Amino acid sequence: MIASPPRIGGLDVQSWGDPQDPVVLLIGAPQGLSPDWRRWVRALVEAGRHVLLADALEAGDEAAGLRRLLTDISSRPAILCSAQTLAAAVPALVVTGPALASCLIVAGEAPVEATAPLDGLPILTLDPDAPADPGETADAVILAFLERQAPREALYYQAGSDPRTLRDALGCFATGVTVVTTQDEAGQPVGLTANSFSSVSLDPPLILFCLARSSSNLERFQRAAHFAINVLHIGQQPMSGAFARSSAERFDGVAWETWDTGAPILSGSLASFECATHQVVEAGDHLVFIGRVTRARFEPRRDPLLYFRGRYRRLHFA
């Protein structure tokens, strides 16, 4: 994240993210930003939010200073403030005209009466003493609240426009991560990282993965009568990175075994499927490999490694 020091409403502010993205204004953040606030800033920027951090407001003039700041921001921002600065924020947000903010997030315990004057403004309170649901983090709660109350404007792709826009749209579909393997004609193991994996049919048991025509391993998979798909768990991110590289030593230091066909089965994977090649379909700049599952093994007590919008992710429970 790169910070810059613009002035808005007569105040110096720190800025993170793309100025074209919806604004989240931080008020009363700890000096230098605590680890929690740093994590929230990072999550907000990664989710497509422009984060502004205002310098300390002048004592005795907090409400007026904040109102000037909000008026000078070109759009209605979401506000993330500490419970300690809530008393200064509330008077600034009580206006007779159009609302100056889209929503308010309070970090800390906030009495109901403190926000009573803001009737009609969506408010989220992050109470540090309240028990959280398993797997639910504060940044995930913040992002979910913002998507409901201050959603980003949608981007559009049309046929013939920049293919990167389509790629970004496809990246909105969260996937697992797999390592697809086979054995070449010389008996050498072959493997690569892929997230274009899907089930096809239960009867017969069919699954598929897609491989780019530009892949250096394309011909090896085309000639193979069998392959395996290994679904990775959260602890296998380094393995995903290793098999995504073009290095010939992808299997160095990797524990694996073979079953009936010789296709490498990666030890400890979340799930592994051994397949006979059922059909190969040409589809644009990729080939679709459909396999008939002959054997499978899975571990039901581990969480998956996820991939979303170009980054690895962890599972959060709704």
C-alpha cells in the first residue's frame, strides 16, 4: 500500500488505494495504526475501497472540522471510527439536509444512546468483548457490512473489449486450488497448478480440468491415458506456488505416491482423484480434459486453500 498526503477540508489525510474507489474514512485510529487497524486498511484496499485517515481534529472544534472534511469529499464515505471519537462524530453527522456519510462502523463498545441521534444511518458496532462466530474475523464483518450498505459500482465487459476485464470478472468466482498430475511416456512425473476444476457427472463419475494451449505440458497430458487431480488444503499454499512455476524440479521435496495408473498422488492433499482420460475437448485457447474417476481419497477435517481475485484466501464462515 502506498500512502500519499493530500489535504481535504483543511486537514492532512493519509490515503491508501485507488482514488476512484468508494471512500472509507478512518477517524480516531490509534497513533501509527495498531495491528488490527492496519489489517482492516489492507482488507479494505484489497476489496476495492479508497481509505482515508484524517489527522487529529482540533480540540473543541471536532464536529465542525469533521463536517468540513465530509463536505469536501466528493462522495458520501463510509466512516470507521473508534468508540472514543464517537462523541465527536455524531454531532457532525446530524444534519438536516442530505446525509454526509453512507454508513458508520464503530470499533469498540458503543452505548445505544450514543448513536440514537443518527436514526436512519446504518451502523455497525464491533464490540471486542462480544463472542465472535467461529472463523469470523472483524475485517470480514466490516466488508460484508459495506457490501450491503455502500456497494461498489459494477464494472462491465462487452465482447471485443479488454480481455483483462473479463478475466477480472471471472476472478470474482472463488475456487479451490488443485495440482493436476500425470506420468509421461518416459515414466517421469508431470504436474501443474490449476483452479479450473469442476465435477461433471456422478453416473458415470466424471470430473474435468482445463489446460491452456500455451502450456509446456499440454502434449504430455494429451498423450496420457490417465491423470490425477489433487485438491490442496490451506497448509499447502507453498506447494501451489511450486507447481505454478516453470521449473523442472516441481516435485523436489514433495511427498507423493502412485496408485493404479502411475499418476502422482500428492500425500496429505485435501482430496485426490485418479482418473482415466475420458474425453478431450477443444475450447478456444484451452483444452478441456474430462476424466472418469477410478479412485478417490479425501480428508474431511481440513479447510481448503482458496483463490479469489488473484489472491489466496482463507475460508470464513457466513
